[in-house]
Amino acid sequence: MREKIDTAKYISIPYENKGRTFNGADCWGLMRLIFLHEYGIQLLSFTNEYEDASEGARIKEVVRYGKSLVKYKEKESPEYGDLVIFNMRGNPCHVGMYIGNNKVIHVLRGTNSVCERLTSIRLKGRVEGYYEITEKGRSTSL
């Protein structure tokens, strides 16, 4: 379990395709911000791996590719700070971070980043899996 953070500074970040900053982020960009600023872990960017974050099949391959580059441990149930991969349009192509109490922080196209229950209308039944990023596997690659 990771140390709990103040999620307030990550709420209301606007969605931006391939965004990797507080001025705009896609779902992976938001995870990169949180892991870098809160835990000192620089996750790979993957901005050159896809044109648009809505490309479900391509993002699925990036997720698979990313899993081979990022050291992680798949889990049966989430703990604070674990990544949650979601199936959208039949593909595992969305990610959020579990923040306890059955909630994740994430951002979707057309919205600002939010904390949302896993049982919400948008997320219910879409969990592909829970993943703990291990310190040992951190990467300084961009």
C-alpha cells in the first residue's frame, strides 16, 4: 500500500489527449503526474505510441507493451495507490489510481479529473485488473 496523498491538487485537471501536465492530461498522463510528484516514480510517457487516447485497440497494445516495461504485481483486490485498468469499448484502455473506499482518481475524454466510485455508472463492471507498480521497477525513461 502506498502512502496516502492529498488528491485535491489532482482534481479538475482538464482532459487533454496525450497531456502530461497539470494544465491538461489524459488518463495515463494523470497517473504519471501523481506517481512522479507524490512517489518520485517516473512512469514511461507513451505519447509516441498512439495518436489519440480513444484508439481502443491501439491503447490495448500500449497497455500490454507497457506491462512488459513497467514492473508491476497483479492483484486480486486493490490497495491505496494501485493502478486500476478499465475496459472501455471492449478493450483495456483506461487507467485510474485506487484511493480507497471503492474510489479511483481518473480523467476521461470530455471531462476534468475526478474521484469516482468503482460502482458508478461509467465504471461499474469495467475493471480489467488491479496492479501495484513496484519501486524496484521504476523507470527514468520519458
